[in-house]
Amino acid sequence: MLADLIAGFVSGAVLIVAIGAQNSYVLRQGIRRQHVLPLVLLCAGADALLIAAGIAGLGALIETQAVFLSIARYAGAAFLFAYALVSARRAFTGERLEVDAEGSVRLRTALATSLGFTFLNPHVYLDTVILLGSLASQHGDGRWLFGAGAAGASCVWFFALGYGARLLAPLFARAVAWRILDSLISLTMFALGLSLLLG
């Protein structure tokens, strides 16, 4: 039983711990200290839901419906390109970290953006529903423990990313640091969007 849980945790960590669109957004909001808990809970909860769906058999169904992945691919690419432009504009205009500022991003906007990065990204279905779902099926009766371990890895990662980001706050008191971060985020989003279109 413990082996299934550990295997799930390690597998989940390997697939989830990477700086992609969703993680870049959580990192940025974590540095700003804006809506960190709701975003972390949303991202970890979405991963847990998708992992459970994969274990329940949704992964096998998705693999037979190529049209679903095509729609997600083009919608996801458009979303990533749009956010790349927003990040590029922020990098051009610059900003400073104001920890007490409430107004930059409303909670509703932050959650909607995070939902977009989560569910409009075909890679999330590949990683959670298909790959983790098929890995879990190899564990027989321990597949749900495997899934719990993978969901636990996601939870640990998003809490570490969201709340660990504040350690970078002194660095981001300088406008140049924000320009560099937003430039990197813009390039990452653009590259991910391009990879969706070409892949």
C-alpha cells in the first residue's frame, strides 16, 4: 500500500513539477501575494480531479476522441498567445512589487485565468488523465492509492510554489526584476503555444 502511494507521489512530481503556463502564473501571483490560497487550492484540486478521472477510465476514452484534443490544442494555443502578449506588455511598461496593493488582479479574474491555463492546455490531459491514469492502472487494487500519491505531489508542489515565491519578494521590489520575469513568462507562453500548434 505504501509503495503505491510513494510511486504515485514520485510519478506525479515528475510530471507536474515543471515551469509551464499554469505554474508561471501561480509563481507570479505568489510573488505579488495576491489570491495565493484560492489559486493553489484550485490548481491542486483540478489536478486531483483530472487524476481521478484518468483512474476511472476517462484517459482511454479521450485517446479515442482525437477531435477533443484538437479543439483543446487550438483553444489552448490561442489562450497562451494572448497571455504572452499581456506579459510582454507588462515587461515593456514595468512595475514594482507592492505587497499591500489589492487592486491589480481581482480574485474572479485570477481564478478564471488559472482555469484557462489548466483546462485549455492539452498537456494537462496527457499528464494527468492519460499518463497518470494508465500508470495507476498498472497498480491494480492500489490504483487509487497511486492516484492519492500523485494528487499529493501536486498539492505539495503548488503550495511550495505559491507560498515559496514570497521569498523572492525583496528581489521583485525592483522594476527590472519584474521586466525579466514577465519577459521570461511571455517567451514561455509563446513557446508553449507554438509547440501546441506544431505538435
